[in-house]
Amino acid sequence: MSTTSLGKTKDGKEILSVEIQNKNGMVAKTMNFGANLLELHVPDHSGKTTDVVLGFQNINDYEGNECYYGCTVARNANRIGGAAFRLNGTVYNLEKNDGNNNLHSGSETLARKIWDIKCTSVNAVTYAYSSPDMEMGFPGAMELEVTYELTDTNALVIRYKGISNQDTVFNPTNHSYFNLNGQDGSTILDHILTLDCDHFTWANNESIPDGTIKAVSGTPMDFTKPMTIGDRVDKDYDQLYFAGGYDHNYCINQKHKSEEFSTATKPVYFAAKLENKDQTRAMYVYTDLPGIQLYVGNYMKPEEVMKNGKHFVKRGGVALETQYFPNALNVESFQSPILKAGENGETLTVYQFDFR
């Protein structure tokens, strides 16, 4: 484990990175600015190590970061229709930062705040943040923690914890963009994806679900068997037309329980598998949450500069964001992301790599 100063924010706060590793050559670099994931170095079959998450060359570009590279998104991931929700008889109005809707909690996201480095070890780091009542429009003073851990089974385990003095929303996620070829400027259209999801939440032309659950079978949304991402991304289908490609929440089947990551009280399920074209690296996603957002970088910005000095390309990375379903605060049939006052909220997401 090592800690390094990366400079300062525009308002003079020090940005610190923490690097952790496992015994097999995997290295993860995170930072206290947003508790964001900066780098994830993963070997391939030959032992060559490559950073498989996208990010900026200039550290201060993370203060904008409209594409959310590497972000810890909290308190609420994804969209809330009409940028408002009702809780305990009170209507809470949020920032409309995505048309008429709220996306990833608003422009004053916690991914642009300095978090405390609570504890570190060779293979793990925990960040903590105290979110005051009504920050970003959400009720309750909330204590949040994010832990990154690299296991010797080649898993990046991300644990989220939260507790609030009022009923509130607890729906964090990680918004890293993965490209298993690294920072070479390629797209992920040749990556092979499998989702353990027979259904997805249909969304309107503003990407807001209304409670309709549709089967993937017979549609371009079907990744129940390994499929190349680019094969159908531009098919003539209303969901792909509305979102400019894949940017959709899938309902995890929750049939394949992970013995490694589940506990006696918290089952964790396989959700997705991602491989690069030559299959030198594979990534498996596990979570205890009901949904996973597939986003293939339809609106990445080519004018922005990547870590190696190259420019981002459209669909240069794929995000696999575990979550409660989008707009769950306004759809009664969806599993609720509300955390009761005084209760300990915990969720878990795992990105595990195979490079044997």
C-alpha cells in the first residue's frame, strides 16, 4: 500500500491516491477525491499487465468528469424521473441535470467531494464521507463508507456502507468504464458480453422506467448467451434508438449464487461476464443488488484526453453498474432503495478477473 499526493483541487484541497495490490500482480489505484477508482492493472494470460479502467490524463479533469469515469456514485445511482420523489408524505425535489430528470444524484455529486481516508492495508482502503441533511436534496444526515479490496482470487471487491438519522435513499454504485485491452484507444464493440438477465426494465425516450419489465428473448437486448457488444448495438429497436445504444438496466436472475462472496445473511449472485476479443482477459461481475446497468459509452467525449495522451473514443469503454432499478423511488413494484433511519445499509459489488 502506498499513498501519493496528486496535486490539489481548484479550491486548494489536496488530492491523495492510495495504491493497493494482491500477490498475483493486480494493482488498484484510488483517490480521496470522490473515492474514485483511478487505475486497475490486470495481467493477461502471458503475464502482461494492463490498466483496464478508463480515466483522465489530467487529475483536475475529474472535477468536471461529466461521463463519471471511475466514480463512486452516491447517494443515488442512475435516474429519478421528474427529479422528484415522495417519502413519508414529503415530496423531495432534486436538481434536473438530465433533461427533466435527476441523474446520479445531481451535478454536485459526491464523486467531486473530498472523502476521508479511514483505514488502509496492503490490499484494501476505506474512504468515509459525512453527507449533511438535504445534501443534493436528499433527507437525513448520512455516514457513508466505500471500501476497495483486492483479493488473492483476483477480485476487486467494493463494499458500500451507509447509516442515516432519517429514512433516506441508499443506492450507490461504481461507474468505471472497462476496456480489457487497456488504454489503446480501441472501442469495446468487439468485447464479448454475457448477462445473467432474462429481463430488462423498459424505459421511455428519457431513459425513465415506468415499471414495465420486458423479456430480452427475441430482441437485441439479449445477452443471456455470449454476444459481441457491437453486433446489435445500432439495430432498429426503440430502446436502442431512445438511448443511442445500450444504456439500460437489466434484472439479474439471482439464480447463480457465489459461494466465495456470499455470507450467511447476504447472498451474492453472478450478474455478468465480459471478455476481450482474443479472450486474454475475462471479468466476472457479482453483486447482492437486483439490477445492473449496461452502458457502452455512447456519449463519451472525443475532445477529452485519456491517461496515455490519446483521446477518448465513442464506445471506448463499457460500464456495468450494479444498482437498485432506475426510478425505483417512483415505481412501487420495484425493490425499494430506501434505508430506514438508524439501520445499517450495506451492498457489495465484485469485479473478478480470470487471466490464467
